[in-house]
Amino acid sequence: LPWFNCYSFGNGLESDRIRDDFNAPTIDNGVKVSTGLDTYGQELRASGMIYSGIYNSNSGVNNLNEFNMAESITKDLNPMYGSIQALKTRDTNVVAFCEDKVFQILANKDALYNADGSMNVTASNAVLGDAKAFVGDFGISLNPESLAVDGYRMYFTDRQRGKVLRLSQDGLTPISDVGMKSWFRNELKPSKSLINLIGSFDTVKGEYNLSFKHSA
């Protein structure tokens, strides 16, 4: 917008002070509302999550586009397990599939630990609470397209370890070890020309289907 920082009296004299008084405040465009930062730029948080404000249709509150950095709105997982490849909700929790590990993250609640290491779930204002890893050194590698869900059970592949896994109430189970351990270990080798491992679940037959897509 156009603005000026001095007054002209029409006789060649100009003044840049209010009322043209000695030592009075000068006319300026005021304080800058925003300014550039030298460190501003895109940041990739491959092992972290961020969540927005709440959405409540009953009260007409829609803060899905609000990310208030003054509040604790991030949840970081251990980067040693690789990047987060897929997120799925199960019951009232969130399951995070990393490259080398699978986590269960409590939602809208947190965990308090006793002296013996046991866990008690308690109410909390934390949107994403404690992250607990499932037993087993398995992840989804770089193939989130292999994830298929059937009720409480989830099926996916770990190409890095040559396994097909099922996540259920009893934890992680390598179902490829039942009669096809060597076959999957050979077919899922990183040296193979695989592009995608597309997983789906047949609810009629109750079977997990895995399709291999090779490069031309």
C-alpha cells in the first residue's frame, strides 16, 4: 500500500517528525508483523508425527488447519528404526509401521509405569501418548502398499528380512515361516527387480493375497 514518511510545507522544507516538534517520534511504517528467518526452510521429519487442532461437528469447531507450535503437537519415534511408512488406527490406538519396527501409540491417553515395569493406562490430555514397540525385530521396510487389514488383524511384508507377517492380539507372527520360509526369503531379496508388493485381503476365503510387481 502507498505510504509517506514526511510532510512537505510547499516551500522546499520537509519534516519527518510528528507535529514537526524537536525530538518527536518520526513517521514510519511501524513494526513489521512478520519477517524472514535465515533458517526457514522445509524440514523432513521421517520418524515424527504432527497433529492439528480438534474437529467437533456438534459445536461447529473445525481446527484441522491449525498447527499451534506453542503447544506440544509432535510425537517423535526413535529414528534408528527408520522412517514411518504407514499409520493405521486399531481400536482407540494408532499403529505406526516403521521400516524396522512396529509401534502402538496410545491416543488420547498416556501410560504410567510402576516400579516393576508394568504399565497402567490413565486419562491424559495428550493426543498421542506413550509409544510401545511390538515384540520382534520386524518392520514394513519400504513397502507400505503391502499392508492389508482384516478386522483386528493386519498383514504386511518385511522385504528386508524376507518375511510375511501378521499383527494380531498375540503380537507379530511371521506367517511365511509356515511351509514357505525359503521361498519368500529368495523372492523378497533386495537384489530382485521388485517394484511393489501389493497386499489385499479376501474376506470371502479369509486369505491374505500378495501380488509381486517386477520392473520391465
